[in-house]
Amino acid sequence: MSMQRLSEQVDAYVTWKRELMREITRYRSWLVSNRLNSEAVEGKLERALKLLRTDHITLAFVGEFSRGKTELINSLFFSSYGQRMLPSQAGRTTMCPTELFFDPQSERSYIRLLPIETRVSEASIAQFKRAPRHWVNITLDLSDPDNMVQAFNQVARSKPMPVEQAIALGFHPDMLESTHRPGEVLVPAWRHAMVNFDHPLLRQGLRILDTPGLNALGSEPELTLSMLPNAQAIIFLLSADTGVTASDMAVWQQHIRQLDEDTQTCLFAVLNKIDVLWDDLAGESFVQNAIRIIQTNTAKQLGIRPEDVLPLSAKQAMLAKVRKDADLLTRSQISNLENLLCERIIAQKERLLEDRVVFQVMALLQNSQHLLNLRLEKVNEQQALLSNHQHDNGQMLFELTAKTKDDHSQHHKRLLGLKTNQRLLKRQGDLLRHASRSERLDEHLNTVRRDLTGSWTTLGINQAILDFFRSVEQDLHNLSQEAEMANTMVAAIYRRHNEENPLHGVDAPQFNVNRYKRELEQQQRKADQFRLQLKTLLTEQRSLSKRFFATLVQEVIGLHQRMRQDAEQWANDALMPLMQHTLEHKQLLETHMLRLKALAQETQQARQRGQQLARYSAELEQQLAQASDMLRILRRPAPAQRQAKVVSLPGLSRPQSMGE
């Protein structure tokens, strides 16, 4: 197995996404053709398409320096160039967090570098990404590997500066190398690097995040608050010759371990440099036994399963791929990691998309299919009337018209009742919006900024952060109470509908605040962890503390915005399936009454009418066949699930849907 397998899996994943987008677009046209489209359904489908368009898979490589992160990335993704693209040699090479991705908006490949001096600003990296003027731009020439190596070497550049200035930028002096001059230290020249690179896997939506060691994770809050939690998998690098060191354990416990519980991120450890254990005199079985012992001990120390610790040699794998040495490649054991990327990470990503897109679109499509079936039933009813009572259909037409009028009256009353319920729910939705209004968050932010002004002491920071989270938590509690009342109201409306329409039961959509509570708790834990590390909260570290808090605030603002949008969307959409069902019924019966009236007036044209109904019936059958075809395609398992060797994901439950 090689990276070709991963490339095939990513390719299949992207093809599946395109297929989903094609079917959703087809469904939109189908809705218009059948007069079933509505603003609410259109909004849901547009959000599903946007999610598919912006989706990507992110792999984050994390670990202390000299663990071989960059060499592993070279081996996995750049061996086809016959040399190392990313700088990889003994000592510290990746000096700043580096993102590798493909930018379809850009005609040229490039490296963009954010100067380290931007740390004096409270602006986050995400904010700087929206301001290109702050970045140094280097063009990459993909046809010239030497040019690329020189350009990539810029990422690893460091610069000397007085230790006081380094501290002001948020660095801890104990974690920096000294120069030959007293009072001077080496710091990374860049705060962040973005590499737009036309590579087959990156073109398909794979993104790679290469991080420096503990110092960068501790001094760049956005990495641990935002970038790492958004990755699908974190590959934690260790060295087989040292095992889990104290600094390794610090990185793991402070920045990585909790991500497994708080997010959908998969955590794996790579035990690199197993070639130091190779011993031709002792024999292969002795070597493999030694590797297994280190693998087991590592898993125990990190608190993960032994199969989630992958021993390999990135250096030997790179060499084997460049020399096309199959035996050495097998011995490097890199295929275990490549297979895992295929079988676990992509399968997990597929599950998320199924839950957030496929199942929701299928529910809409099944509802549309049901409504079209009702039309067909009415047409068949008319056809039966024409064929069985052509000679004496006056009384039958009268009875059927009376029954249809009665049905229409019932549906009209239900529609009025639903509109009344919708007004009640709108009031409840207004209460939801009021409980999650942005002004409340602005008040908390103004309060915390006022408390922090001129009081950047350890005690002041601690109290300000605690008060801020308590205030937001209270808002979430109030929103939860309003959501409970709204959910009770919607459940009662759906229960009544299901009793009146036993053949078309629909589950009531529930608005769940728990997802946001969990996310807030996660941010609070990170804040607690930061403020308890007193060495980062010394007076001279106030710039780092300000930047950490500014980043944390951005995350909470993002959470608040998503919650507010979801509450508003839920209030608008909650009764949509019932309104659509009842309105369609009413329109259907109105059309039916007009046709019955025409039949009563023109019984002599029964044969012609029968032919028209037959054509309409055939057209409806064709439209239903199209709906069934779309459902069949949407129901098709995702690519990884089609593979015979797909592995189950122990401990991974089905992801939460967008409304949970």
C-alpha cells in the first residue's frame, strides 16, 4: 500500500461529494418543475451545497522539535520530487506553524509569510489572513525543484533579537536558543506560513498543518483554540530512541489529549525513527519485539490504544520512495500510517457529511415524493371514475365533489391552525433570538475589557476570564429554558399532525443547546489551563495574555453567531414540513375540484379527459421515478464504506447533526 491508495480514497471522496452536489442541484430543478419549491427548502439546500463546496480534510502534525514531523510530511506527500521539499535536518526546522493547501483562486503557487513582529498586535492569524498587505509573498516555481527548496527554506528562517523584545512578543526565554551575544536570542522570523501548492491530494481538498513544538503551541493561542480542534486528525510525533519525554507529555496533556473528547478529531501517535532500533546482528524478530514493547509502553503513557500508535521510519520511507526500494519501504512501516489515513480519517469525514447533508436532503426528498404520490392518487381516482362510470357518473361526480369540498375545508382549517401555531412559534422564536442576541455578548465583552484595562495581573486576568464565562454560561442557560418551551410547543403541533395523518408521520425537529454548552465548556477548560500556567501570566507576559484572551473572545463570538443563526433558522424551519404538506394538500384539492367541475360540465368529452389524465398520470410516474433515482443515489454508501476492508471506528459515535 502506498500514498496511491490514499490518493484514490481522497479522489473517491471528492467524486462522492460532487455526486451529492449534482443530485442536490437536480433536486432543486425537480422541485421547481413540480411546483414544490419553497423559500425554506431552497435555503436548506443552498446551505447543504455551501457545506459541500467549502469542505476539506485537515491533517495536523504536532510534536516537539527533532521528532521528524517535516520529514514525515516530505515522505508522505513530496517524495515524487526526488528530494525533500520542506526543510528537514537535525535540530529545529519548522520554526512557525505552516499550512499547506491548494488555492483554486490563485494562478500561481506561493508561500505567504507573516512577520513575527505582528504578535505585538492583538489581531488573530485569521484576521491577518484577510489583510494580504501584512504578508511577505514568495512565488513558487513548480518546474524548478531547487527554486522550491530555497523558497521553503525561508519558512525555517530565524532572526536574532534582544531577549526583552522576544519576551514582549510572547516567547518564554527558557525555550529560545541564545546567540553569541549576551542578552540576545534567536526567534522564528515568521509567525505563520501559508503554502499554496498544486499537489494532487491538496487539489482534492486535503490540507496539512505542520506545527513547531511546545513553545509555539504555548505562545500562539490560535493554534490550540482554533486550528487544532478543526483538524480531522492529529498525528502526534514521538521518537523511538527517546520514547515519551517530559516535553512530549506536556504537549500531549496541555494541547492534544482533550481534543479526542471535545471534538470529532481523531488522535494518533507516530513512533518515528524506528531505524535506530534496527540491528542486523540481533535479527528481525528481536527488532520487531523491541518495537512492540515501545509501542505498548507509549500507548499506556498517552492513554490511547496500542493500534493507534504507529511505529515507522519517515527517513527510510523517504529514501525508499526516492530509490524505489520496495523492501526498504516495507521495512519502514509507513504503509500502516497511509492505510490508517484511508480507513479511519476519510471514513470519519464521510460520516460527518452524511449526517450534516445526506440525511437532511433525503428527508426533504422523501417528503416531496410523498406529496407527489398524493397527486398521483387523486389523478388515479379521477381515471377510475371516468372508466367505471362513463354512462352514469352524475351522482358519483356530485358525491365526489362534495367529499372533496369537505376535505378542502378540513385542510383549510388545518392550514389556518398551522398559521396560528406559526405565529405562536414566531413569538417563541423571538424569545429564542432575544435570549441569544448579540447585544448581550457585546455587554459581556465590554465588561471584561473594562475590567482588564490597567489590570493585567494574574489575579485580574483570572477573575475577568471567570466572570466572562459565567455571564455567557448564564445566557446559554436562559436560551436552554426558552428552547425547552419551544420544543414542547413544536412537539405538540407535530403530535396532532401525526394523529390526523397516520400515514405521514413526521418527527418534530428539536432545538438543542447542549452542543453549544459543550463547546463553551471546552473553551473554558482551555482558558483555565492557560491561566493556571502562572509562568505565562507574569507581568512581562501581558502581551501573550492579551493575545490569548483576544483569540478566545473570537472563538466565543463565533460560537455565539452560530448559535444565534441556528436558533433563527430553527424557528423559521420548524413547521416547514407540516406547512408544505398541508398547503400542497389544499392546492391539490382545489385543482381536483376544478377538474371535477369541468368533468360535470363536459361529460361528453370523457374520453378526451381520460386521455389527458392518462398523460398527466404518466408524467407524474416519470417524476416519481426521478425522485426514486435521486434517493437511490443519495442512499448509496460513501466510498470508504464500500471498501471491503473498511474498519469499524470503536469509540466513535454518530456525529451530532447541525441542530444538536
